[in-house]
Amino acid sequence: MRTYRLRTTALAAATAGLALALTACGGSDSAGGPAANPAATKGADTPASTGTVTPSGEGASAAPSDGKATGNGTATVTPAKAGSGGKATGGDTTGDSYAYTHPCSARNLTVKVTSPAGTPATVRIITVTNNGSTSCGLDYFPTVGFSAKGSALGLQATAPGGLGGAPAYPVRPGATAYAAVNLNPSGGNGPVADEINILADKEHMPNADGVSLPLAKPGSVANPKVGLYRTNTRDALNAF
């Protein structure tokens, strides 16, 4: 069972730091891997830190990188700084209990952003896949910001409140966590974003592990919201 903790001062601090990081980077509607620094804008589906990126497919990326991806695709990067978690020291390293005490490392994650068929036009789905050999834990939700033509819009997706603390969402080896993002839930007027900035786990990763990816379908952003991590797209859409 997962233990939910009330997020107090730590949550406020994390949110403030995240807002600044997201404001500093550009984003895009595509997929990316381990979060590169949202403050460091990467090209289409590219992280913003140090590493190497190899784009392919729509909106996918891995750890942070200094380079920029061209066009929509998948980017694999080696983060300048990764979270904890690593080799097992004994016991079951692939179960949920191990994940709760071992935050995910950006270098072992692949982050993607897509627009699945059948979902509202304003909704995007973020996927975070664990490519490591051991389980790891993520915060309850990713941190998301937006950019237009390389400039941050200063808008951060609002996440459910009252959650925080130790790794809360376990991701086993090869498993994927899904989180939905609604760019404009009320259909209001807002600037058009062509890039999305994602940090898979603000609680346990530095901003340098964030990624900035181009949106395959640019969209107007107003009062954006991000939901909790879930095991599939359907459940993610119900976790705002």
C-alpha cells in the first residue's frame, strides 16, 4: 500500500522552484525522455542538460542533454545529474517496496508526450518508462510548463494538492507511468504553446533533469492542469 503524506512547506517550495524552472525553459507537444532541465529549453522532444539526444517518433525523450532534437521524435539523453536509485544491495529490487525508497534516476527513464486518438483536443498524455533493471519511485505527478517559439509562457500546469513526500508512485523495470495534461480545460483564451517542458519528478530530481519537447499539435494554453501518474491512459484521464 502507498502512504500519502500531506505536502506542507516542502510542497510550496517545490512548486515555487518548479514554476521558476518551467518559466525558464521552452516546451513542445511531443515526447521526451528523462526530464532535462525545463529551464534549459531543448529542441523538439529534447532535454535541457548535458548529454546526447537521438530523436525519433512523436514526442519521446530520455535524460537531459546539451544538444537539441530536430523535429518530433524520441530523444535519449544522459543527464548531467540523476536521482538516486541504483544497484540492489540485497532483497527484491523489482517490487513496489523497493521503489518507495529508491527515487527514479533520469538516466533510466524515457519520457514521451502524445495526443492519443479519442482524447480531447486540449489533452496530451505524458508517459514515463523505467528502462532500468530495478524498480524506482516517482512523485505523484510530473511538473509541466509551456513555451512558444523558444520562450517560456510563464504558465505551469496545476496539480492535485495535498500530496508530497517520499517516492509515491512505483515503476517496475520496463513499466510505464501515465499522466494526463489538459492545456485548456475551460476553453478560455490563452497563448499558443508549441513546446512542453516536463520534469518527471520535481521532488527528487534537479531541474537539469527536465526535458523540453515540441508539441506535434500546438495548442492554446489557459489554466492548464496535470493529473496523477497512473498505469494506463484511461485511468490517467480520470486522475486530474
